[in-house]
Amino acid sequence: MQAVLTKVLWIVVLGAYVVSWLKAPQKAKRAARAGLMGLAKAAPVMLSIVVIIGLVMAFVPPEWIARYLGHDAGLWATAAASIFGALTLIPCIVALPLAASIYREGASVATVAAFISTLTMVGVVTAPAEIKYMGKPLTIWRNVLSFLAAIAIAGVMAVVLR
């Protein structure tokens, strides 16, 4: 299914570019140049994603992921993933493929959901900057409520996607 959607997307994009070229060739050239420049800027990030995921998957055996992050690991795995997500500052563009990889290797839905939710919602690392601009009470309340919401999201995901 994903391959079909990818092909459809490519056809739509190429068709739109042809229409753009027919209407305004100079604008289409500028758009293509801007797109290629954006791709060139994104290439190092994409390469780092592949390297990070490759390293994690090379050094962490699938049996370990299934054992310590899978369904049988229980709430401890979800709690650990929540804390790890809250304490780390990983760009989502890296974290989402990493989460997909560990899910495919046997991590539970709740564990992956807890990691992604706390990673994106809780900002322990960025708290000092947030305190500076928003104040200490607001920062603490936002992070505590976000952490609790992330745990709730993980629980709901575990039930819904079971």
C-alpha cells in the first residue's frame, strides 16, 4: 500500500511540475532550483538519521528490544521510555524513524508512544530557557501536565492498538 501511495505522490508532483512549467517556465526553473537546494541542505540530516538508526540497530540486539521494551516488559519499560524521552533532546526527524525501528523489533506500542509523547511534549533539557521567558511555575506545571498527558496517551494507544 505504501509503495502505491509513493508512486501516486510522485505522479502528482511531476504532473504539477509539468503544469507549472507550461504556465511559467522561469518560475518552474526557480522552484526546481530551490527544491534541489533544500534537498542538498536536508541531505546531511537524512544521512545522520540513517547512521544513528543503523548504529542503534547494530549495537542493540532485537532480542534485547523485545525483552526489555516489549509487551512482557510491562510498565517498567513504558516508565523508562517516558523518562528517557523527557530527558533527551532528539529532533523528531530522528526520533520517529528510530521509534519505528524499535517497534518493528518488538517494542510495545505503549513504550514507543510514551517515548515519542514525552520527547515532543516534555522539555527538561530546554526548561532553563523556558523558565527565563515563561517563568518557573508555568514551566514546571507545563512539564508535569505534559508528562502526565504523555503517559495517558501511551495508555490509550496501548488499548486502542492492541
